[in-house]
Amino acid sequence: MAKSNITQEYELLTEIAIAYYCDEITQEEIANKFGFSRMKVGRLLKKAKEEGIVEINVRYHPVFSTQLEKELIKRFPIQRALIALDYHDEEEQRRQIGALVSSHLATNLKDGMIVTVGQGRNVASVAEYSSTLHPKNCHFICGIGGTHRPGDVINSDHISRLLARKFGGTSESLYAPAYVENTELKTHLLQNGTIKATLDRARRADIALVGIGDMNDQSYMVQLGWFTPQEINDASLNLGVIGDIAGYDFFNAMGEHVNTVMDERVIGLSTEELKKIPCVIAIASENTKTMAIMGAMRTGAIDIIATSARNIRTILNISK
């Protein structure tokens, strides 16, 4: 009986992957051996990674990372730091940090745990990182409402569903918009039984995954229309805001909450509510976010920071 096309493809991908990654044969030599173009070999190697046949884990030197982590813990109220090697390419940097968080979850998630999920590109990178994992009977739940761009890969609901699929758990949506026009509307929505029940479960989570934002006129909040570029600049220059946790809860350089036009207009967990969750993992890959990361750690809401070595070194130099 002839093998299925899928089986044949997997065998081919595996053979090429072994030749390249284990036997250290060049792509050009593989192309000559199989009668493919070098470009096709590159595509097949990429597919081997996407299918989980190949897993690439870049590990930083333990002495190097431990020294940075120990020094950071001395100066800031955090428990752990997940530190990735530095990459010039922003997408690759985000991917490497997402891989560290994914690996941490794979090790520490237990059956029955609840994970509150935030929004943003850095949180999405954890769900999008391809790896082979043992199924965990966990419940992933949105910690913030939905955005105005359906299907957005950085929407909390989308990320929660991807994480559930990745770890073999379940996902729960928060059936509310992330941002509303006024506090009255927020009050009415929070009286809805379904919305209230979901947020109550999110507050009782064992782990929270959130992003850290900085103040710039190209931010996600500006793109969504939550903030105008002028309001962003005003919050930064006149109110001393240097960043946000989870996409909306703003703080200054000392980690203190700052009132902005966003206050009481977002349906999601606040920094004070995050503080009650046993393990809050904050993720920030961009090298423009060093000040925001520093302020976020000073809020006392973060237990684990996941970022690049460059950001950690800069923070340690500034905080001297």
C-alpha cells in the first residue's frame, strides 16, 4: 500500500532537516543531492520548523543570564527575569523572547491552572511560537475586552484561543469591548452577568501574561483610536507617563499610577487587580521600552519580566 502524500512529505522534511541541522550539509549540497533549487531547500527547512519537526532553542550562557537576573532582582521587586540574546531584527527578537516565555509555561503550567491573557504583539509571540508541548488541562481567559479590528492577531481573544490550542487547554472570551466612550457605559456593561463572571474568573488566575507599552504616537492605542497622538504626547510631557501595563494602565518612572483620559473607560483587569494574581509575566521585546520596563517593574505588579539582554543592561546602568 502506497504511503500517503502527507507521510512522504514529512519523511522528506525530516531527511532534509537532519542533513542540514545535524550533518551540517550546506543548502547548496542538499539542493544538488535532491535535485531541488536552493530556494526550495530554504522553503522546506522553514516548513520543517513550522511543522514542529525542527525546534531551535537559542540558550543564553547561564552565567551571563544569572548575573543579570540576580542584579535586577536586587534592585526591583520581581522574582525572575527571562533574558533573551540580543537580535537586530525586531521580529526575531520578539520571537526569541516569546520562546523563553513559552518554555517557562511548558515547565510550570499544571493541570487545572487558569491563565489570564492580555493583548499586544509581545503576548501574541508566546502563542505563535511553534514548539512541541505536552498537553496541559489549563483554562486561558481574556483579561481585557476585544478591540475594534476583528481577527487581529494581537487581540486578547485571538491570543487566548491560540494558547489553548497550543497547550491543549480551553479558552474563554470576554464578551465586551476593550474600550468604551464613557464611564457610565462601562458601569452598565460590568453589571452584565456574563462579563462580570468572566472578569471574576480572570482575577482568580494563577498566571497572567501581559505586555508593557511605551508612550509614542505610533503605539497600538493610537492605531486603535483610543488615544490621539496629541493625547499621547500630553500624557508623556505633562503628566510624566512613561508606559503602561496590559495596554492601558499608565504609570510614571516611579511606577506610580497616573490618571489619563483612559481611566474608567477600559474593560479589563487593572494593575491593582494584577497584583493579586500569584504570577504576572510581563513581556517587552523592543529596545525603545527600557524606561517603560523599569517603571513597570516598580509598580509591584510584575513577578517575571521577559525581555532582551540589551534592555536589562540598559536598565541596570540607568538605575545605578
